[in-house]
Amino acid sequence: MSESLQARGLPVSHGFGKRDAGAPKSLRRPHQVHGVGVVVVREPGPEALGEADAVVCNHPQVPVGIVTADCVPILVASRDGRVVAAIHGGWRGLAAGVVASGVAALRELTEDELVAAIGPHAGPCCYEVDTPVLDALGERFSAILAAACRPSRPGHMWLDLGQVANAALEQAEVTAIERLPDACTACPGAPFFSVRRDGAETGRLLHWIQAG
């Protein structure tokens, strides 16, 4: 779990998941599809949220969240804590603009400054990608992509996907950003679920946030 947003004085509750971390009561989250869809939650309810990779909420009694197992979880809140968002930042979603979509939906509900935190994800020590992935990301992140990569085997690079997520937030004019240190999900022995390390049948990490 992380206290990074509370440390900045925001009146929100939130957590970045580890293995066996529980879910808060009444949590609502979408069915993630590695896209740019956003769902806005305005009230409690048991109904499914549908397909989306970002969820925005302005109800103080409803935690919202997303799951990952190497992708980048991004939690965003207004400075006053009244509006929050959880964004699933896989490489496909980042390339397509999921952060911009999520932030835009959040800004429709608040004019306050936004603060973001980037949670545990596969780090540049473990996240190897091929040329098609780099080409897709390069269309949106050409200015920073070279700095986020280091050479691997032919046709591949080690990629700092968190740096790409950070750039996506900056492009969306969110500049108050926290990144958790030493939180690679794929490193051996790390207390996280990881598809890269453990295979597709592994568990998923839950990341959530609740307005104050």
C-alpha cells in the first residue's frame, strides 16, 4: 500500500496492491480491455461498470480501482480530494491515449489542480519489448522514448514504462506526480503478481482510490 497522495496532504484514501491485499468495501471497477474507454461513477451500486481502462468518481463513499500484473497503475486526485481516478496504463492503452482520456474526464468534474501517483509495475530491469511496441509508443511519446529505453537483444529494448506513463501525465498537464521507488513487479521475489515472471494465470494486483 502507498501513502504517497496522503503525504501530499490530499484528503483521499487509496492503496497500491501487493499479493493478498484485500479490496475495500463497495469497490467498483471496470472490465479492462487495454483501451482508452473511461467510465464515470457518481453513486454506489452493484451493477457492472462495463469495458473501460480508466474510472473516475466524485462520490466520497465509493472506492474505484483497476487491476494490473505488470502494467502501470495510475491514481489521480484533485487537490481538494473530491474527484479521483484510477487508470490502467498498459503499453497499448498508453500508446492509444488512456491517460489523456482519463484526465479529460476527471477535469470535466473539477477545476482544481490534479495530483497523480504511479504505482508498482514491471521496471526497466525486467520489461523487454520489441520493435512493434516501440513503434506504437513512438507515435505519442517520440520526445522521451529514447531516454526510456536501453538496448537488449537484437530488435528488442528494455523499457521504462513508468517513465512513459509519467510523460503521458505531463502531456495531460498533470505535473504533481509521485513514483514509487523500487517497485518492479517482475523482479524475482518481489511481493507482487507478475505475468512476465509467473505467466498469464497469475493473480492480479488491485489498486484503488476513494474521494474524501
